[in-house]
Amino acid sequence: MKIHVIITMIALVVFLIAAIWYARKKYKINFAVLGLGAVAFFVSSQVLEKIVHLLVLHPQKDGTISLMQEHPFYMSFMELLWQLSLKKLLALSSLNG
């Protein structure tokens, strides 16, 4: 592995720990809630997204996605819908908390 990748990984871990420590001191965050949020993010980003990709994109055994070759604008449209739904979700979450 290249040295710059190792340095970046170490810097990111240090930054994450420092950010958690700062938030703990300043905002009195609860580590249980932080952990629950991390688990929920992992499940949604890794497990549920994988299921949606399998259902919508139908990847072939060699890894190609026929939808990308047949309808490239459909893929752009799906990305636009994803971005809009994410923006709406963030707006709703800021209203609740």
C-alpha cells in the first residue's frame, strides 16, 4: 500500500475520534445514540442499497448492467431522483431535530 494512503487513513481516524470527542464535550452527545446511528447508516448504505441495486439494475454474472448500455438517460434520471429524495430526507430531519 502506498504511504500517502496510509497517512490519509490515519488522519481520517484521528479526525473522526477528535470530532466525536469534541461533540461529546460541547454537545453532550450520547455514545449509544451515536452507535445506533452508525449501525443504521451501515445497514441502509450496505444492505438495503445492495438489495435495491439487485432488484432495479439486474447485474449480469460478469458485472455488466444492461440498463446502462440500453438506456443511459434512465440511469441519469434515477440518480437525479436519488439526489432529490436525499435532499428532502435531510430537510425533514432538520425540521425534527
